Amino acid sequence: MSAVPDRSHDSAMGRVHARSQFVFQEKFMKVLRLLPALASGVLLAAPVGAAEEVTFTTITSLHYFADATGEGTEDQPKGWPPAETPLAPPLFSITENSQYLLLPVERARADSYGALARSPVVASHYQVESPKTEMGIEPETVTVQRVDGTSFQASANYRLLGNYVQRNNGDVIGVLVPPMGRFQEASPANPNSASFSTELVTSGEVQGGALYRLDSDGNYAELLEESIGVLYAPVGYLLHDSDSDVVYGVDEGPDGNGRIFRLWPDNRVDILYTFANQTGRDQLPNSLVLGGGGQLYGLLGYDRGMPFKPGTLTDPETEVGAVYRLDLNSPEDGIKILHTFTLSEGEINVINPGRHRWLHGSGSYFKADGAGHESHSTAPVLSHLVEGPDGWLYGGTAVGQCEVWVENSYWQDDRAMSAPLCGWNISMTSSLGYYVFRKEGYVAPYIYNSNGYPNYPNGVTEWPYGIQHPFYDGPRPYGALYRVNKDTGEFQLLHEFDYDDGASPRGPMALGPDGNIYGTTLTGGTLREFKKTNGQIHKSRNGTLYRIDPIAIQVDADGNVTADGFELLRDFTYNQEGNTPIGVVRGSDDRLYGAALYGGQEFVRGASNTTVPYDDYGTLFVVDTSGTAASGSIVLTATPPVIQLGEISELTWTGSGVENCQASSSLEAWSGSLTPSGSIDVSPAAGNYYLSIACEDQSTGRAVSDTSVLRVDMASETEDDNNVSYGNGGGAIGWWWVGAGGLLFRFRTWKTIKTVR
């Protein structure tokens, strides 16, 4: 039987929930192309040497000020619900009437470990949804074995992981993973440190992992029951084939060598291919690329060991990964290795992002109340491929894993520490007293702050102890860009990063509408300064945005690359673009959307009304490769959009590049002149209120407006079981309207359905 997806399955699609179905048309996928400037209304100035025709816009920064229950505290910026740390670049999701950016985030509540942030495609605030709560997914209590033979009980959460994809009918598909092992190591074993591990937890509701679906606006999360018992430790990457409507993904598989699975249009899930072990060492499948003629391409990473740990392989000829091809017409024939990477060329990622957590348990390290909880290290990001317009596959090599082995650490043991070459949250480094690698006797330790910028103690300019910058034992510490001919396997190493132009290229790369390849690096770039809350000037390397022009690549008769086509487009700054960008994806509007793990722009705290010069919880951005000038925008939301008499709704508006704003409605509190951005609480009499705001574009003077609807009921009618955190606008009302004008006033019959069969 052919392994090529059979489109006849489309007719078999079934749904147990009542909602509209629609098929996307290409003409509907082409949406408005005008995007705003930064929230301040001013585009960031391009650094020296940057391409002037590329426009970079920060859409929003994430903010997280929450109490123990995850609810926003008085310091939470008004209009932004608590959310932190993007897990992947956003999905440009098309709904029946609008467009959204759906962004999986690390958490939006204190114990959620996986939520969804929804933003319009313009600079604005965001909304938070809770898919796990809607699906009824609860934390698991697990037994964790320490290396000294003792054990303890800990509460471990299921997590949302990786990117979203959208099916032809509008469904959004994501990955849910159980608590996994590969926790922090230390030697000698210390019962008060993170010196333990545990296996994948498969006894819970989703066993080894599962897929779930959402409506195109991020609501109605439902567990895909057919995936339970099939998946085993997914790595959090999904690929959608729009021709067949099949979704492909990868997991570790029970034997740990990796597998490729398929989600069919009728929700069946099966295993397409199981990898054989290629080297006798651990290996991990990374991303996938679908080529023409039913060919699937992907990356395998081969684990050589942790840098500097005894036994780690360091020979430059050590095999560390491969590019492969799988013929979907005959998967039983196995994969064809197109190129095998050696350490001299750089590494492919070998760590499942779902395994970057370690557990804290009763009475153990750093937790005074004795309650089990989770903590996290620097998040690994998958290695990716993208097909260029020339038919070659483009990608990047970097460090194989985001930890290094440190002897005689600050904690007086030998242990794994997060590697600066994978990026680092400045607040985390501050709480640890900066990045400590080694101390000698009672002398002050040699310390590094975020991304490897040195702070030497007491004026010392050189420190002779411990491992040194760049904290890597391979020949290409900063990574490189390459291309592979997908037919012949010919390999060309295009560009080696030098830290000033970037380091550690990871995350999705995108083919732009201009025919160039775009990508980001986790760190590197020029040392950038920003002022911390305490007034100190901090320096860090925060990552870069780059592109490759395939036409500009030149190769001589001997196969040597003489022109690499590389161009540095932007250095990231912690308090502007963010820190540690994790890739870009192309939206159906032909713009490139990306996210950064950390950093954030200036904001105003809620109750105290004080201005903070930066935030730490990540950013969402867009790149316009055409250089189209960004235009003004205004977004208005009512949160929640339906209240009972006597309750409060929060009206929040965010303007970008606008002025002279006017509010109008039948609601007395919503009228007259307004600042371009703000938030107020209202509690009006019963009725329907049609709210509008109109501003002027600062550059063109044209009118820019938005509308929202607030309904105030006399008495409760039905209970909303959709479990939406109404931080900015309602799930019941389509509240970001982009199009030919008018009001979107859409109500639903709310219900929660946990599984789809």
C-alpha cells in the first residue's frame, strides 16, 4: 500500500463539536499587508550595514507578574495578562473573519507549563488561552530516583511543546508531552542538588504524548484521542502538507532512535518510519521539510557527549548529525543519507526540548516550603532546514546541546551548567549572582553574565581557572550556515559565524518572498547596552537576524565557496527586539514572524504606574522583506466582552504610530479624547454597547479605527465553560477586526469537549 497520503480521507472527517467548517482559498490567504511600527510609533533604526529595505517591527512584549495562583498582581501591566517565554515562532492563523498570531508560551499561570498567547497581526496587547485547562489535563505525581539510590515524590506538569500548524479546514494542531527525564547531572552525587533523573512518565492520561486541536482563533482545545498510545516523547515539531492535509511530526520512539508519525485528515495517527541507529550513540530527529515528488527531508543529531565532560568525543571527524531523504512513495526502502556532518562542520541539536526541565522535590534544594515543583534550564531549540529557490536545502550548525560540564563549580561539585552560547535570561543570571563557572579556593569566582560577556572580580583582567569563553570544545564554537543539494547530496559550508555577526543558528528558517533565506541566531552580535532597573548599564549579546542571498553565492571550480551570500540584518538589543530569538516563519501575508525567548520593551507597571525600562519574558516580532513603510494602527478590546450587571469589564486600547484619538459610544465613560494607549474599567447598566476609537496616522494623517462590543446582562444565562483567561478581549466575540469595516459580533454556544474521535 502506498505511503503517499490518500486525499480520500478528507471526506471521512468527523467532528463531535458544533462549529463552522470552511476551506481556505488562496485568495483569502492574502490579507492586508500594512503593519504598524513599534508600540512607540517609531521604527528601530537599522544598525550599520543593515539592509535598509527590510522593516523590523516588534509586535508585543510578554509580561509576567503573577501570584502563587497565577493571577496577575498589581504590578502586571494593565491590559496584558501574565505570559512568558515563547516556545516557537507564531502561527499566522486565518479565521473566517480575521487573522491572528497564535503563540505557544512556556506558561501563562504559575502552574500551567504551557499556554497560548493570541495577538493581532499589528502592534498590540495580547490575549491568553489555556488549552490544558480546557482539556482537563492535570499535573502528575511522579517518583524520581536520585543517583545515590534514594527517591522522592514530585509534581510534574504536562507541557505544550513546539510549533502550531493549521489544517485546510482551519483546525490548529499542537503537541502535548508528559513529564520527561534527562534532568540536570552532578558529580559527586549531592542529595541537596539536582543530581537525579527519571524516565518518561507514560502512566498518565496522555501516556507518551499526544496531539490536540484548536479552532483557528485558539479556542476549543480538544485532545486527539487517536494519538494517545501512538506517540512516545514527541520533540515538538509539526509539518503540514497542504496538498494532502496530512500533518507530519517526529518523536523519540520507545527505542530512542526516533520516528516520523502522521496525523491524517480523519484524525488517524500512525507511524510512517522508524529510524535505525546510525552511530551506536544517542540520536534525535529534528525538523522536517517536504519536497516535490513525495520526498521528505530531515535532520538527525548524533550525541557525542556534553562539552568538557569526561568521555565526550572531540575528534574533528566525529560524526554529529546527518541530512536524510525519505521517499513517501516507498518508506519501506528506508532513508537516504545525503550528508553526514562531522564535528569540524558543526553540530546538529541532540536534545529534545521537552526534556529541558528537571524536577524539584520535597525538601530539596532551593524550595523552602517543601512542595514538589519544576525548574528549567536554558531551552534547547531544534535544528532546521528550509528549501531555497535553487532547490538546495539550507540550514545551520551550532552546539549540539545547551549545557557544558563544569568541574569544581560554585556549588563545590562537578555539574552541568547552561551554556551561554544558547542564550540566557538576564534576570536569571542576576538571581544566580551572574554566571558562575569555577572558583579556586576562597578567591572570588570567575563570572560571566548573559551570553558570555565577562565580569572579572576586583579589576582582574584575566582568570586562569576553569573553562574559558566561548565554553565549547569543538572547532566551530559559533556555528555555521550550509546548503545541501537535495538530489546529489553535494555539501557546501557557506558562512562561519564569528560571534560579532551571530552565534548558534537555530530555529526555523524561512524562504522570503524576495527569494532570500532568513534566519536568526540564539546569541552573538555586537555587545549591546541597556539600563537595568537599578540604573546599572548592562552589556549582552542578544542574537541576530540574518539572510542568505542564494544568487550571490559563488563557488569556484574546485567546489570552494568564494562568496557566501550572507548579510547581517539586525543585532538584537535586550530591551528592544528581545534576547535569544528562536527563528522566523513565513505567514500567508508574505511577512516573516518570529519570537525571542527573553527580553522585552519598556512598560508601565499596573498599580504603581511606574515605567520599567525593559522586561524579561520574551517578544513577538515581524519582518517585512519588501521594506513597506509601517503604518499606524489601533486595537480596542473589552475584557471580558460579556458581563453581568454590577461586574467590571476592562477596556484596553493600544495604538502604534497614531495621535489625536477619539472615543465614541453610548457609554458615557467611553467618549472624548484619549491617549494613544491606555486601559479603563467600566461597569455600565444592562445593554449592548458598541464602542469605537478613531485616531490619525502620524505619518499620513489618514483615519485609523477599531471597534469592540460590550454586552451587560441583567442575569446569568449560560455558564461559559471555555476556560479563557480574558486578559485582553473575549473568546466569545471576534474582537480584532481587520478587513472591509464593520462589526464582528459573534456569540457561541459554549461547551468543553475533551477528546475528538
